[in-house]
Amino acid sequence: MDPSHSSALSSVSQNSHVVSLNAITEEIVAYEKEIDDTHAVKNLDALCTPESFVTHSNFDTPGGTVYYIPKVSAAVLLVKGNVYDSVDDCVVVIMKYVQRQALNVKSTSYCQMTERQLTYMEQAFIVKAASVNIGATRAHHLLTGIKGSYLLVHGTTVDFKNFFRSVNCYIGDSDAQMLIHKMENRKKHVSDFSFDYLVDNAELTAIFWADEVSKYNYREFGDVVSFDATFKTNKYKMVFCPFTAIDNHRKCVTVAAGLLKNETTKSYIWLLKAFIKAFGKAPSIVVTDQDGAMRNAIEAEFGGSKHRLCMWHITQKLQICAKIYDETDFKEKLNKIVWNMYIGPEEFEYRWGKLMEEFKLENHKWLTKMFNIRSTWIPAYFIDSPLCGLMRTTSRSESENSFFSHFTNSGSTLMNFMNCFETAIEKQRHVQERMDHNQLFVPKLKTLLKIERHASNVYTRSLFELVQKEIFVGLFYCQIDSKCLVEGSEVLRSVGDGSVVCSCQLFVRVGILCKHIFCVFKNANVEMIPQQYILRRWTKNLIPAGLRNKRNRYGEKNVVVENYANEATSIVDHCVHLLSKDEPRLGAFVEKLKSLKKEVEADCPNHPSKNKMTFGRLLEFKASWNSCCIGGGTDHNKRTCPGRFEDQNEVVVQKEVGQEEVFVEKEVCQDEVVQEKIDLAEDE
């Protein structure tokens, strides 16, 4: 029997039939008479080379096996030689044939290409997942887990990866130009947004940006700023440079950021100039590591700022004899001198000299070098600078670098990096908003003093905890030794203007009053903190909620569509949540959605095809940016450029000509060698 014919048959064992063979034969004869009226049936000999799959009821093979041949009309017969436009059309024809046979076939429609095309929401999910450093594979697993089944997700893991690859290919060599266009468009339409970039030899070498929320944060918290560079944030190896401050909740806040191609003095000078251009003034104190390029740039552009080096980096580089370092108390004594915030420059120099004499390190090269630059990292030399105790190291910058590393990776394009940065900033501002919300609740008080309640109404929760500790210690553990001394610290208070000064200078270093002053206030029955000692940067609700809640992403081609899509998803989720415990009403709600879906499909006969890429809705791209780099056209790329094949042909021709020339030269050289050997033999 022909294999093509037997493929349409379903084998049934003869032993499984209860009826006798004679009954089967009679059924075959009766059916053959009936089928002759429908279409011509060829005899058994014609089945060797059939033009169509002729159907019968049963067929008894010489081996004794009975085959069931489905009864179908000629309209659905599978004809050999038919050509279909696509695999899906072929599957449709086969499924019609199978359905007419009344056979149960396992449905795998979700594996068909038509069902594997990603919808707009799924494409948007892949892009948004990439903005939080989630790859295509993890995005597919995550979406499958959210929807509850692989059958409810269009496409496989490979389809998700192919889409994300297509996005990166679409960006291609136009990555820098697309980012510049996006930021320039944002600068044009968003108030108080600053953006600047530097191009050298047609290559993007530096960019700087800061939005209106960042500028507001800098106006409130820009007195002390930490500045550091981090690597591995993009595939071009550009250095990421965030400017970090401390907000009123004592949390890190990014006030500006930049990308640099290299860490040279020239690059940092350009970056700091862009910073001054955007903010109008430099911070009071700038904290960095010992990078020489940073130091030179800060001296050139931030002349009025105090440049402070990271103490932790310096102390970790301590180069000293292991015997002294490990077997003596030198390290402990050095830390007591270096990290002491209560002594002045003269006291520090005296103690340093005594320590060097004790361990005979007066001529130590590294310690001498660090002593010569003591004014840039020792706290004693910043004792008169306001809020000098907020940052003594670059740990804030290190923390921010670690925070951003969760959102970016070394393979990110510039466009993807900017999306990741905006996602990280949204999370940072969401934390600020949540902490602002916590201010609505009154914290637990530890004393009955009215000044403590006043502090709880003025300061943020995190600052109030520090002030509360000072009030508690000043109430129960501090005593006035004499007229001016409180626990060894000298406190001077003016009754006239209410001013008060303590020798510990906690207010100068951190911006809150110390326990010694609160002890004096208790004895003087002061019920409220004087207004001149309440720094605005530590008070509640400094950043307007409306400003922080503004959408920080710009560049989407159709923001309205995305907003509607998100709102529709939110409405459905809310309704499902309300009906989750009422199964009948939930079922009725689903039926309404199905009917609404049919109405929408009927009203939109030319609905958007899922086969078409929807990058334009997800990111702001232009076809002209992705023009061919060979011929310059926009209707093709460098892979499909006609000029590419011409160039290849020229290269092949040149290569062939070159090979011929080499071959000829090789033959000539061989002939010369042979002739020389002949001449030599003749001479001998």
C-alpha cells in the first residue's frame, strides 16, 4: 500500500472488533455503492500512484489488519500537489479534514505562528522588564507566572528573545543619535529640564542631564554632594557619574547625572561646567575619592567649594610595617586621632606628632604624604563648615552605584540605559513619597516635655528619632556642672535673642541641637525649639507631591494609548478583585467582556496586525535614524543594501585578480630558482 494513502488511515486491530469479518465485508460493499454516487472511486490497483486520497469505509489488508478510512466529502479531500500560502493555511485545511472525520485530535493551536505573535501589551511588558534589568527569558517566565499558564501567553521564550533582539537591532548604530534626539525633545517640551552633550570627531563623548525634580532636590539638599564614577553600566564602557546628596529623610537622592567616555581632567571639567550651567551654583562641600582628574576639575570649576577626600579610602590604603600594624595598638590610636570630630587643627597636629614619635614613623613616606594633604580629609579642618558631619566618605555614592547596578548591566544600549535610569529614579522618588506619607502618623514620645512634641511636629520621622534621643539623654543623663558647663561641654545661652551655642558643635556638624543644649532648655522651661535652630532641610514636606508624582519618562510616541491601556488593565484587575469571592457574578463579568470583545472586533475590521512590530509605540524611533550606512537609503539597511553586493563582487574580483598575480609571481620565482640550480650544476 502507498505510504501517502496509509497516512490517512487509523489502524484498528482485527481482534478489537466484535462483529464478524463477513459483516465488515458487507458494510464495505454497501458503502462503495453509496460513495460511487458522490465521486469516482478508483480500484485497488490505482492506489499505487493516487492523484487524491480516496476514502473508503474499511480496508482489509492481506496481513489481517482492518483499517478504518474516514468518510468525507470531496470538498475537504487532501489533494496531492496543492500549494498553500503559509503553514497556517495548510494547518487549517488539515484541521477541516480531521474535524469531518469526527476524530479527537489534541489541540496545539497555541503553538501555531498566528498564536505566537506578541500583542502590544506583551511587547510593552518585555521593554518595561528590560528597564529593571530583567531579560527576555525571565520576562517570559514572569508573565507566564502572572497569567497562570503558558497557554495564555502568546509566543515562546525564543519569541520573546527574538523581539528584544529586534529592538536592539532596530536601534543599531543610531543609539547615540536616538538618545540625543529623545533628550533634546524632552528639553523642548519639559519645563526646567537641563541637558547637554559633547561630540568629538562624530563620537558622543559626554552627556549631562537633570530634571526639575532633581533641581528642586538640589535647592533643598545641595549643601553637601558626593561625586563618584562607576563602570559597567552600558556596552560602550562610558563612565556613569551620579551626583548624590542627602534628603530630609537622611536618604540618598540623585540631583544630577552624566556619562563620560573617559576619565580625564578635560572630561570632568566639561561635566562640572554643565553642572554649574544647570544649577547656577556649586555645593558647599564636595566629597570624592583621590582621583587626580576629579581634583583638578573641582579646583578649576568649583573654586568656592571645599573639596573633601574620602576618609575610608585613605585609611584602607595605609601602608605600614606589618609588625607595627598587627602587633601594636598603632591602628587604634591612629583612628582615634583621624576620626575625631571634636578637636581642632592644632590639637590634631599635636597628637599626630606624638603618635609618629612613639612608633618612630617621622620619616614614613606614605604617612608624610597623607599629613601634607591633611586639610582635605581630616575632620578637624572642616569643623567650622556647616553640615560637615553629613558626609566624610563616599559611602553614599557607593550605595547609589550599587542601587543603580540592580537596574543596568554592561550590555545595555544608551537608550536602554536611560530607560533603566528613569526606572531607578522613579523607585527612589517613590521611597521619598512613601516616607513623606509616614509623617501623617504621630511617632511615639518618650518624655512629657512639650519641646519633644514640638520636635515631632517639625522634623521628619528619621530626624526626629535623632532629636528625640538627644532630648531623652539631656533630660535624664545630663547635669549642669557649673554655670556654663554641661557634662564637660560649654553652653552659652543668650536670654535676649534666645541664641545658644555649645562647644561640641553638633548643630554645626549635623544641623540638630545637642543633648547639652536640651538640658539647658529643660532647666529654663523652654517649650519650643527656637526657629533659628530648625534647619529647613530637615523639615517635613519639602518636595511638593504634585511635582514628585509627575511622569518622569519622556519619548513615548503615543503616551495616550499607553495610559489608556494601563487604565483598562487596572479597571479589569479591580473588578476581578471585587468579584473574586462571587463565582457566578465573576462568570457573568467574563461573559460581558467576551461580548464586548466581539463588538470591538466587529467595529474594527482592519485591526492592527500582531505581525507588525510596534516599536514606535514603545519607544520614540525614526526610520531616518536607522538608514543604511552603505548607500544612505531609508528603505533598506546595510544587510539588504544593493550596494553591499556590488562591493562584495568588487572585493571578490580584486581577490581573484590578486590570487592570479600571486600565482604568476610564484611561478616566475620557481622558474628562476630552477634556472639558478641548472646554472650552478653547469658551473660545477
